[in-house]
Amino acid sequence: MKLGIVGKGGVGKTTVSALLARSYAADGARVLAIDTDSNPNLGVSLGLSVPEMEALPVLPRALIVGTGGNSTSAELVRDYGRTTPSGVSLLSAIKVNEAAAGCMCGGHATVRSLLGTAIEEQADVAIVDMEAGLEHLSRSGGTLAHADVLLVVMEPTRKSVLTASRTVVLAEELGIPRTVAVGNKARTADDAEFFRTACAEYGVPLAGVISFAAAVVAADLAGGVVDAEQGEQIMREIAELRAFVGGVPVG
């Protein structure tokens, strides 16, 4: 399964990406996580130290993968991937290292090409943590054109749900088979009800709601992974989200 994770800035895409990746890996799946943020941080949420994450090589720009290309998915994972302490293989697709370096379109093209190949030979689940916004869905060819499922992460604000509703339309135009949304950072029952009501109003398929968790805040402050024991509730909600999204069965 190829799963793209999108949403407006600050909704918690990287946290959800990392928790889903860890959950799949914990049940024995081969998981490939692809960080397409130009300010990449997914590695830290998967257990890498900051120096280890900074040393991660970035995928070559505009590389054609597979038939007619100059590299295979196996070669890319071998040469550019790193296994994290969470048991997830990580690729860094885009990184801004200098000012005025130009657009990141080439990096997105490489990701699109990679997802279009027989990536199933390298992973049971490929999770793409996208940069904030909708531009990657409007780009020619669409970075996530080969995704099986698009997961839109929302926070309990109307702007966030509006972004999700626009994403659903763009994903359908791009031909992505399935788009669902998850409400994140729900502090109260009212927040959970807001997600249900607003998603119904704007025609957004709601896959589930994830609670605000002190364990996530602690992990962000420490620059590490969410502790499974301290974050027991959020891990349970992630498992429920997995069951809705599909892929490798929950153990």
C-alpha cells in the first residue's frame, strides 16, 4: 500500500506519519517512509538523532526510476535509505540546504517516479509525509499520483477541514483511488464532535479522531519518539486508524 499523508501546516502530519509507520513495522510489515518536506524532521520522530538525520543522503532530483530510467527502486532504497530504530526504512526526498537554490520540483518528480515503480518489492507499506499545503497535488503529474490512499490530517479548526475538502476534490481529479481524513489534537469531546459535524458538512470522509497527547508534546520537546507506554491511548487510536485505512492487518 502506498499512503500519502497531507494537510495544512501544523496539523501534525509528521507525527501521524511516524506513528503509523511504527505501528505497521511493529506488526512485522516492511515499511518505507519518505520525507518530502523541504525542512525534514520525520527521522527524529522515527528515532534517529539530529546528527543522524542531518547526515541522511537526499534522493537525486528528477531521477527516473524503473523501466527506461537510470535507477531501480531497490538501488534507491539501498543507496539512500536508512533503517531507523523504529524498524522503518527512511528516505529523504527533499531538503533545502542553501538560499536561492531553486524549486523542489525535481525532488517531487523522483518521488512520483519511485511510487510508480514496483515499490512493493521493497516494502509492504510506503508512507509519504508531504510538505504542507496543496501545491504538490496541482503540480504536473502530481507527486502522489500513484498513491493508493490519501490521508488528510486535520486539527479542530474550520480552516483545516476546508483544506481537507479541497484536497478531496484535487485527489479525485488526480485519480487517487481513496481519500480519507483524520482529526488530530482533539482535546475534548466537543473537538471530536466538531470533526464529525464539519466533515459531514463539507463532504470529507472521516477515518477517525486522534486525541491530543502529552506524550507527543514530550517527544517534540525531547526531539525523540513518542513513548508507546505513555502514549497508550494515541497508539490505540493509531491502530484504529490503520484498521480503517487498510494495508497490513493490525496485530
